[in-house]
Amino acid sequence: MVWKPGHYLLLALGLYALVVTLGFASRERQLWALRQEVAALAQKAQKVPEGYLLPLPGACLPTRPEHLPNAPRPYRKGVSAGFVFQQGDACVPVVQGMGVVAAMAGEVVRVEAEYQEPTPEAYRALLGRVRQGAGPEEMDALRGLEVWLRHPDGRTTVYAHLQAPYRGLRVGQRVHRGDPVGYLGNTGLQGGAPRLLFEVWEGEPDRGRFLFQGLPPEEVLRQAKAFFRLE
């Protein structure tokens, strides 16, 4: 579980209620210790770092160049727009059905409950059509089942190739950083290995710039470590 400021505050309130109860019993020693713990929790709540998380709990940044933004792709003008978390390059097991979490607090702006895989013939035809660039509808087909979140800083995060969205997730819902948004899968890959494609866009996906666009792999990693506070 990812602890957010609200969790610390709720725990602090619970302890405060216990302080009040014990106050009536005049247990001065316990009262002093609990007051100290309440104060410590309040301070910790204020110090919880904000910013973006990686969408797989416990994961590290991918390091293989082919798993980073700007990696060559035989579609969409030749580059990937996000990070690919795949077995062997994520520091955690990447398996079908594992939980995917919100990288930042925000509003759910897209939830796909179902995804129909194209036939192999239709998939090959799709790849042929997008060699010089793909429109939003074509990118939707390539990403498989997706969830999108819009964040207070104007960015949008995309969680793609999901097996399914998190149960009950709906458009318009507010989520906290670290809340579950879906289950890792391999939709849109014609049966490929399970993975998560995670994109961060400055504005609306496929219409603006993606995070770290145009940077070489070593610079992507350097800036991404700072962006996700991994240093």
C-alpha cells in the first residue's frame, strides 16, 4: 500500500481520539507518548513527497533503450511515446494480472472496459497504414485496453496493454497517487509477453508532446530519475 498524506492524517485523528479517551482516565504517561506520536505523524504527513510515481509498485525505470520514450518503432513516425515495463527490465516480476497504480492524483478521463483484438490480417494492415504516422483511433488499437488520467499540472498519463481496468473505475472519478487503476496484460500485442506501456503527455495524448520527447536514452534516464524522484 502506498501511504498518502490522508492516510497519516486519518491515523493521527484516530490516535487523537484515543488521547482524548485516555485523558478521561488520567493516564498521563500514555497520554504523553500518544501526543508525541500524533505530532510525529502530522509532521510526516507534511513531508510526504508529491510528484509522479512509477505505475508498478516496487518497479525501477526500464533501462533498455527499446523500452524508453523515443525508441524506434515501425509505426507512428518511428518512435515510442512511453516507458515499457516488461519482465527482466523492471526490477519486479511483470506478470499477467498484476496491479497498475495511478502515477499521480487526477481525474479518470478514459476507461476501456473491453478490447477486441484484431485478426492477424487486420493487425498487419493496421501496421502498414501507420508507418508514416498514426491518428488517435489507430493508436488506440495499437495500445490495446487503456486507462487515461488527467492531472492538475495539465499532463495526462496513459496506461496501456491492460488486461482490464480496476473494478468500478469510471470516467470522472478522482483518484489518488498510488490508487489502483488496472491490471497488467498484453492486449493490442497479438499475444505478446505481458507488459505495461506507460506514457506521460503534456496535454492530450497523441496531440501534444510526450514527456522526454526527442531526448537520447541516457538523457531520458537522467531526467526520468529526477522526475520520478528516484535519485
